[in-house]
Amino acid sequence: MPLLNLTLKVWRQENAKSEGRIETYEAKEIPTSASFLEMIDIVNERLIQDGEEPIHFDHDCREGICGMCSMTINGVPHSKERGTTTCQLHMRKFDDGETICIEPFRANAFPVVKDLVTNRSAFDRIIASGGYISVRTGSAPDAHAIQIPKADADTAFDAAACIGCGACVAACKNASAMLFVSAKASHLNHLPQGQSEKDQRVLGMVRQMDEEGFGNCTNQFECEAVCPKEISASHIAKLNRDYLSASARDSVS
Amino acid sequence: MHPRTEMLDLVVVEGHAKGVVVRNLSTGEITTHAADAVILATGGYGNVFYLSTNAMGCNVMAAFRAHKRGAFMANPCYTQIHPTCIPVSGDYQSKLTLMSESLRNDGRIWVPKSAEDAQAIREGKKTGADIPEDERDYYLERKYPSFGNLCPRDIASRAAKECCDEGRGVATTGLGVFLDFEDAIKRDGEDAIRARYGNLFQMYEKIVDENPYKRPMMIYPAVHYTMGGLWVDYNLMSNLPGLHVLGEANFSDHGANRLGASALMQGLADGYFVIPSTIAVYLAEQKPGAVTTSHPEFKKVENEVKDRLKSLMDIKGTKSVDSFHRELGLLVWDKCGMARDRAGLEEALERIPEIRHEFWTNVRIPGSSSGLNSELEKAGRVADFIEFAEVLCHDALAREESCGGHFRTEHQFTEADEEVQDGTTQTGEAKRHDDHYQYVAAWEHTEPGQPPNLHKEELIFEEVKPSIRSYK
Ligand SMILES: Cc1cc2nc3c(=O)[nH]c(=O)nc-3n(C[C@H](O)[C@H](O)[C@H](O)COP(=O)(O)OP(=O)(O)OC[C@H]3O[C@@H](n4cnc5c(N)ncnc54)[C@H](O)[C@@H]3O)c2cc1C
Ligand code: SF4
Ligand code: FES
């Protein structure tokens, strides 16, 4: 199997309060079939052997569904590969001898915890402020009791594919969270089950988003370009419409 | 919500589970929390095998801490190996990716009939396409004509292993079989297959760098789900009063072999329908808020947790946590994986204490215990995996039969069996011994390093009688 020798320029930062710096590491004999995170595992194993602290990074599922593996690779969140999370990126996409820059996601609302690990709890709080949907409990309803047009089901499903990774924020020069928030709102707003609490949800999430210090959306579309789940920016337009009408109703009532 | 917070121990007050000790993973701070009851929903133990389809963070620590505090561990030997995963590509591998089961609806599973052809494929001298139809062994269709490629997970997994053991595996490591869509594409067209499995094919191509529309996929079984777990009663309460266990962390619902899609069903049922009613049974007899963290037991357990973290940090050995995890995983996979036998299990039970000893004298954890330290987090989990592996192997050794996710090679049907002669089943199939083993094995922790104690919960079948399965 072909092996790569690479140079890594990695952001190291002890904790949220300390200053960060770029350190250089050699990543030697990296199999091309290893994933990007496995490449870091290999480097970390050697760092540990040498008595140094390994590079800290977030990860969990390692198959593109949990949204943990946040890092900016050569300036692009999750790398320049489209529709790919860092954990799904394989080393065959790199050339022997290449230098790779690895940094944490940058945004005021995502403070660095250590090295490449950022605190993205702001997203959890936005989700929580969206509240619940009402479900009728008791006996199970018939499967065809609520009919959903296929186009709506598909759009809701596409929006639900958002894994909350935060790449959209990291890519945006305003650090706006609109793609994330719009995906989460759009998912439920497209479904009949999401209608009763629609206004509450939209207002709650947008207000929380502003409170967390995310910037405004000025239609840069960087978010859409880096989103590993290829969430469409058209959800932002829908969120804006839903927000406008919810605010109007809110000011009347 | 308490993100990045890990439970490191359970606090038991006068025989009842009344709280937890946790570590804030970002700051390293240890805190204690008291409650009227404790609910664990901390998932399965598949990562004891190191490589599995589970997320990297899945671990047995919470369940095992509870086990050491008195909760019984039930049927740990029932582990599910999923047949359709992407094969291992090298020893740097950190996890295995599951390809959806649905692929078996249209894909045909095969290996070459001859070991020579398989070797040529492994060496890159031939491809699957070079093997003519009559030189292919569609082994599931051959052995199980009525179920074919859709036979249950354990059967499909074991059959793949058998082919590879015979030298007929096709991945470079020798551990892989073909899952071929050529016929389905011919029959339904590439677009229809793309509509059905497009995202899975794309995922496969990302990982393997081969186009599955053009070349057959390669798959191999991998650890996927663990049916065993903490023992619970119908109210989802463990034998330790107050401790409730939900989801994959408990042993209930799936018996010896889980069926597809039922894990999420269990999660919903346990969390939404069962526990809201049943926990009341326990709470009804408790005085709310009677136990607080001022009870001395909290301080005691907190100190034990701190001592344990300190002992780990103080080892300052030479080997990384992952290297121990990998070694343990390989051993358990080898001796207590898809097929098990007495000699192998006894070997594992000799080897595991050695690994445990080496771990506690030679693991290297850089950094400190204040602040984020992923090596320290992993070390605590791997330490528990090592001890848990012993319980797992004891259970597999004690269960002298084959049943669901537990296959003992000594206990399989042979030509000599009446059931084979009369066509009820066939050679090589799992042979249960209901007369002796129709029970849940609930293991009680004894002393560190000592074998656990077996408690048997008899299984009584009133309406449906267990029979021999046949997928012929
Ligand atoms: C790749 C894959 C695909 C699957 N597909 C299906 C499917 O299609 N259908 C189906 O029914 N099932 C499927 N399963 C199985 C199913 O997903 C799991 O069994 C189920 O998610 C388990 O849920 P749980 O809530 O019990 O545990 P988990 O989802 O594992 O959650 C446990 C939680 O506890 C936390 N935790 C663990 N230890 C501690 C601790 N000490 N302190 C604090 N927190 C802790 C973990 O971080 C985690 O968040 C699949 C599993 C995998 C791996
Ligand atoms: S919208 Fe895309 S980039 Fe943003 S959090 Fe969701 S998945 Fe990540
Ligand atoms: S580790 Fe889960 S999405 Fe990358």
C-alpha cells in the first residue's frame, strides 16, 4: 500500500484561557487508505511514545453522522472535499510531501477547549430553545392518518440530515449560524406535526442564536459550500419568511 | 444538560443506588450528585473488541462500575456480529463501518470456489469479474436455498468466516467476501439501484475507493450490538434497588440474538413507555430527597474515584492506552468472537489478567488530570473493558451450548445427529442444550481478579416452545 510522508501544522492550545500556537509535526508513513482521523491517531501514538501530549480533537462515530469531528483543514472546515466530514476524508486525497494546516473551528460562539476541540454547546442551547412538538400519546395512530406530500417529506428529510457540526459557522466570515438554525427549523416546519409550535420554535431559536453571539447572514453561501451534509441555503430563505410572519403575529398578540 | 460529563462511579447508600460521581471532561472537576433513583442509559459494550461499528466513545464503564457495586451482569456472551461491514484494511484502523443490511435484499454474496482464484484476487492478479459464473460459490444461496442472502445475521456472519478460514476470502487481508450487485443492476437498471442504495454506495466508494456499480463490494462481519448487559426486572430495575437500566445497556428484550431495527424500538419503549410508569413503583417507597450528597458514602466514593484517577496518572509507563485496547480487542475477537471453544476461552482467561497487570504497571498517560485529557478518559474505559472481558469470557465458557450470538464450536450439529438425518437442520448449525442452559446467566462481582458468581434465572416458556431453527 502506498505510504505518504506529510508535514502537519497544527493549532495547539492548552485550554480556553491560554494562548495558542502552531506546531509542526512530521506524519511519516501514512497509509493512503487511512482516514484523516486515523492519520492523527498515528501521529498521536508517536507523540505519546515520545512523551508528549497527543493532539486533542473531537470525534465519535467516525462515519459522518454525529457531527463531532470539527476541524479546519487547509483553511476549509472538513477540508475542500465536498459533502464530506473530516472522519470520512481519506489520506488518498493528499499528495506525498504535502504540508497540511489543521486548526479548530473559529467563531466567538465556539471557544476552544483544547487544541482542535471547541465548545459547541451554543448549538445545544439553540436546539433546546426550539422546544418540543406536541404528540398525541395513547394508542398508536394509523399510519395514513397524517398524509405528507412526498416533496415535503423529502425536504424535511434533507434538512434533518444536518449533523450540527458547526462547519457552516466556521466557514462564514460573519460566523453566522443561519444554515444550522434554518435546517433544524425547516425540518419540523415542513411537517404537519411541526405546525402547532412553529412560531414559538422559530422565534425561540433565532433569539437564542442572536444571544449566543453568532453573526448575521449576508448571503455569502460559504456555509452551503462546506456543509458535509450539503444542506441547501434555500432553508435560510424559508427561515427568514417563517421568522417574519412569526414576529408579525407575535407583535400583534 | 451536562455535555462532556462522564459518570465514573455509582453511589450506593444502604443497598440502594442513590447517586453518581462524575468528572467534567473539560475542566477535570469531580462532582457528586444525589438522587431518589439512578437511570443508566449508557449503551453497549461492543468496543471491548476494539474494532466495532460502534462510535469511539461507546464503553462499558458506567455499567461496569454499577456491576462492581453489586448489579448483576447478564448474558454478556451474547454479542451480535453484523455480516455487512466494510473489511479491515490495516492495523491503524480505528473503527469499522456498517453497510446497511438492506443491501442483502439485492446483493448476492459469494466467494470463488477455489482458494487459488481467491488468492489471485487478493494479490490483484484477478478481479471478481474474471471468475466465471460456475467458479463462484454463492454460499448462502447454496446452503440456505429458501432464505439465501437474507438469512439471519449470525448465520451469514459465520458462513463468511468459514469461507475465509478455508482460504477463499477476497480482501487483501483475506478477510472479505463479495456482495455483488451485477445481477440486480442487469435486472433493474443502475438508476433503480442508485435510488435504493445510492448513499450507501457513495459511502463505500469514499472509504474503499472502488466503484461498487462496476466492481462487487467487499464485506466482512464486525461486532455490532451487544444483547447482554446489566440484569433488570420487568420494571427495568436491576437487582440493586433504585438502579434502572435502559436501552442497550441492559440485557432485556433481545434474548440471545437481536433482530434488525429492534434496538431503537427498545430505546423508545424503555424510555417513553416503560420507565415513566415503572420507576414510580420504586419511587413510591422512597422519601423524596431523603439522601443528599452530605451522606458520607458520597465523599467515600468521590475519594475512591480520585484515587483511581491518580493511580492511573502515576503509572507513567511506556505503552499507550490504545495499544492495550487493541491487544485486548484482538484477543477477545480471536477467542470470544464469532466462534468460541473451551481451549480458546481458557487461554483468554489466562491472558486477560496479564494484560490487566501490564496495563496497571505500564500504561502511559501524558498530561494531567485537570482539564481535558482524552488519554485519561480512554484509560478509565479501557481499564474497565479489561476487567469486563473476563466476565464475558467466563460467561462464554460456562454456556456449554451454541445459542444466538454465542457459537461454541463444540456444540454444533453433525451427521450423527438425528435432526440432521431427518432434515430438520443441517451440519454446522448452532446446537442449543435447553435441558441445561435455558436460563439467564446473571453474574455477580466478587473480588477483584476473582471469577464472578453465577446466578441463574430460569426461562419458562408457557405458550411458545423453543424449537430448532432451520433456514434451509
Ligand atoms: C452503525 C450502527 C447502526 C445501527 N443501526 C440500527 C438500526 O438501523 N436500527 C436499530 O434498531 N438499531 C440500530 N443500531 C443499534 C442502536 O443504534 C443502538 O443499540 C442504540 O442506539 C443504543 O441506544 P442507547 O440509548 O441504549 O445507547 P447509546 O446510543 O450508545 O447512548 C449511550 C450514551 O451514554 C453515554 N455514556 C456512556 N457512558 C457514559 C458515562 N460513563 N457517563 C456519561 N455518559 C455516558 C454515551 O456518550 C452515549 O451518549 C445501530 C448501531 C450502530 C452502531
Ligand atoms: S448545516 Fe451543515 S455545516 Fe451546518 S451544522 Fe448542519 S451539517 Fe454542519
Ligand atoms: S466523527 Fe462523527 S461525523 Fe465525524
